[in-house]
Amino acid sequence: MQLRSLVRPEQGLISRQVFTDHGVYERELEKIFARCWLYLGHVSQIPNDGDFFTTYMGADSVLVTRAGGTVRAFLNSCTHRGMKVCRTDHGNARDFTCPYHGWNFANDGRLNGVPGLRQAYNNELDVSKFGLRSVANLDTFGGLIFATWDPDAPALLDYLGGMAPYLDRFTDRMEGGIVMIGGVQKWEVPCNWKFIAENFLADSYHVATTHASVVDIGFRKRPQLRGYQIAPGNGHGFCSEQGGIGEGVAQNAYTDFIKRLRESIDDNPANRFIPLGHGTVFPNLSFLDTMKFRLLRLSHPRGPALTESHAMCFVDKALSPELREAVRRNFILSFGPSGMFEVEDGEMWGEVEDGLRGYMTRQMDFNYAMGLNRDRPVAEQFGLDLPGRAGFYWSELAQRDYYVRWRELMEA
Amino acid sequence: MDQTSRHATMAAIQAFQAHEILLLQSRRYVDWLKLFTSDLHYWMPVASVNETGEAAAPDELAHFDDTLETLTMRVRRAMSRFAWTEHPPSRIRYFVMPLWFDQQADNVEVDSNLMVYQTRLQREENLFVGTRKDVLRRVDKDFRIAARKVTLDRSVVAAKNITVFF
């Protein structure tokens, strides 16, 4: 498949086939998900020795553990016959015994025990070579755990690149950073994973139409056109209404808190972007940071037309219990599978993908021409010493960047 | 409570549940809201796969964690002419099976099995199966729902959105 002729973000055109084709999907698993830094979870999910949780890296089940103070991540696959050695979402364990043939792995990945090692393997199996398959590299950013399968991947901070000074305002704007509220919302959306990643990345345009019902009932103010979109490079990006997304008609305590916070903290030039708005860290970690709540989102690929969405709610560790509770409730009411906003996103994504079953539909392009060649450096637009290019709030600038990055990795 | 009055209470619970189902199936949500007390707690904690089988705790994440005020907001949104999720409307079928009740001073706590089938557009189908614990309060010889906890059995919700009420 000639990706260069199908993916032409420079002209604002991308073939619909990259959202349906099985060959493209398989190539994404190899070229994107087995190479990029991927978000696994937050350190506050595993505060104690022996804590663990399971998640995905691409379509691979992954086990994340804390052992002896070190966070590690492994393929959740027995090195003998591939059975999942861990079958719960979270818990605490010093070791994991494969239920198939009984191979036992320590939570640091070492192969501890093999039934019949002496009698059946004649002590000739080198157990040191058959520990759980570890990620090539693991690092954290503001408590966010990332890992990559690529031993030649750049350092995490280089991978985040221009996104880092902005993402830092998501994770570290108060003393102590952020903590995750317990529990993960998980649900299946019958669409390509990129629909969700690119929507969070830069689709400010859909809000007024898709989410008209929440405006209709006064839960959200009518979207204003004043705002910005920022493409800091490497396929990452975010955007926001001026002053922050999601102020309601009825004020709430957290909204006032954010306004005071923005004025009171140190002179970091990126403070003016608090709350960040919505965005995506390439390829599939999205966030939403509004005047009402803060979340992280993972779009795990489960085939070209199925995504497993995971949504997690975050608060500043130093936040008062009352505000923490307000954020939790605001989030549940607004986003996730039952959120008053997000129910409509699911409706759009599922129906778009359903329409792509047709042959003729797939011969067409999606249009990404909004704001083409209308961006300028952040430094120029805002007079701040910050990286990236800035566009209008309604723009497809960051999405074009995303698919340039996507094509570059897919062709490598 | 003797056996006869237990039967009578169970019959009253079933009649109340049937009435609620008729309201929900015909999407008469404004009338449905009248079945709740003003101090309502309407809650669906997220389920996860763990050794205890417990769903998320009250201070953790949920799919619904509503007061009567926020549940009313959800209903108003669902009835907005811009709520694409219900234009055209879903066809929804409720199967509620009361299993046990516990009579307290003013309240009856009812444990039920719950199955909600939703079909939308040409062939979309969603099945929500779980348990429901209701606290029913006697008000003017009738029941009102003071608390509802729904726990779905599937930890990864098999639907692109949850637009039905439980």
C-alpha cells in the first residue's frame, strides 16, 4: 500500500482506508505501537511494594509491577506457551504462576520455578533466559509511566519534545503533583483507534454540533471561537478555548479554584495554558483538562474497527477533599461512556466507522484542510518562550502534524 | 414479618418495578424522575477484574454517581432535540427480577437481577446485565426510590456509550 499517496496531510487529505485496512492496522502494531513511547499508567496506581496492574501496549497485554521500589513492565505472556500469567486488572502479588503449566515468575520478571525442571528438563533449561519479556525502556514524566519496546527509541523527554513544557502543567502545577482517583472506566467503541486520538488531539470544531445537547440544557456555555491550537512537534498537540474549556452556566468551586491557581503560581510561561484543554500525546494518550475536571484517556487498538477506551480521573494531590470530590463528580457526569458529552462522541465514531464498510466510501478521503498554512510560532503568537506552532482554535493543524508523524513512522 | 405479609410486600415491590419499567420503556423520563426521593443517590461504580470481585469504592470512579439534581440534568439532556444518541429513539426492553428484600423501619432494601436490552438504528445492539440494589422508602402508601446501586457484570462495557437509564 502506497501510504504517501493515501496520506497527504500537506494537502489536507487522508484516505479513509487507513482507518479500515487490516494491512495498515497490522503495520501500526509493528511500526507505531512496538516503537513509540506508550502510556501505561500512573505511579499512584501502584504505591506499595508488590502492587500491580494490567493494561495494553497496542494490542499486547502488559503487566506493570512495583518490586523493590522499582516500576517494571512486562508482556503478560508466559514464556513457555503464552498463557497470560496475570488475569486481574490490579492487585498485589510477589509472584505470578501461569495457570497452564505452572511456570512461576517473580514480580521483577525472573522465572522463579518450573515444574519438572529436574525430572523433565534434566536441569538443562536455562531459566535465566526465560523471564517475562520486559519492555526495552521505562521512564516517568510527572508520575506518568511510559514504556517502549524499541531499544533504540530516544529518551522519553526527547520523545515528548515540545510537548513536555505544556504537559508539565497538567502533571505538576501544585506541590506533590497529581494522583489518580481509583478505578478505570473501560468500554469498547466500534471504531478505529485514531478517530478518538485525533478527536481529543485537535477537534474543537465538533463541540458546537456534536455536543449541542449539553449547551441546550445550559450545562455548558455556548462554545466561543476565541482560543488556540498548539502543535509542538512529534505529532503531539492540544487546544483550548481562551481561559479554559468547559465553564458552565452555573459556576462551581473548582472553576474558581483554577482561576485563582493560574494567577498565584510561579512565573512559568506555560501557566497561561492552565487548564490545557484537550490534546493527545502521540500516538494514543489523550487528555482533557478543563475548568471542571481532568482526565487521561487511552485508545487501545483492538482491530481496525474496534477500540478499547480507558478513562482515568486525576486531581492535584494537594487539592482539598471537597474539590477532589467535585472534580470526580464533574468528570463522571461529563465524560466516559455515560458522560453527557461523551455519549455523543461514541455515537459519531461508531456511525462513521459503520459507514466505512462500503467499498466506494473507502475510496474517498477525509478532509483536514482547516487552517492550512495559517499557523505561526507560539513564540510569535503569544510572545512567550515556548516551542511549537499555534493556530486558530478551530483548526486541523495538529491533526495534520499527527498524520505526518504517523506516515513517517509507518514508512520507516 | 410473617409469610403472608412478606408475600404482600414482594407483590408491592413487583408492581412498583413493573410500573417503573413501563415508564422507562416508553421513555417517559420526566414521570420516571418522580419515583425518586429528593435525597436520592443513584450510583453505578465501575467494575474491575480483581480477586475480591468488588466494584470501585464510593470515592472512586463510577459510570453514574448522581443526585436527583444531576440525574434530572441527564434526563433533560437525553430529551434535548440535539441529543443525537436518542434521535431517532432507541428501543429498550427491561427485565428486572427481584430476588430478596430486607424490611427496615421506613425502608425496604431490594436486591434484583437486571437486564437491559437496547437496540438503535438498523442493527446496533447493547446488552447491560448486572445487579441492582434499591432502597425503597414508603411515602404515602407508595414506594419512592431513595438509593440505587447498579453493578454491571462486564468490566469492559460492551457499548460505545451508555444512554439508557437503569
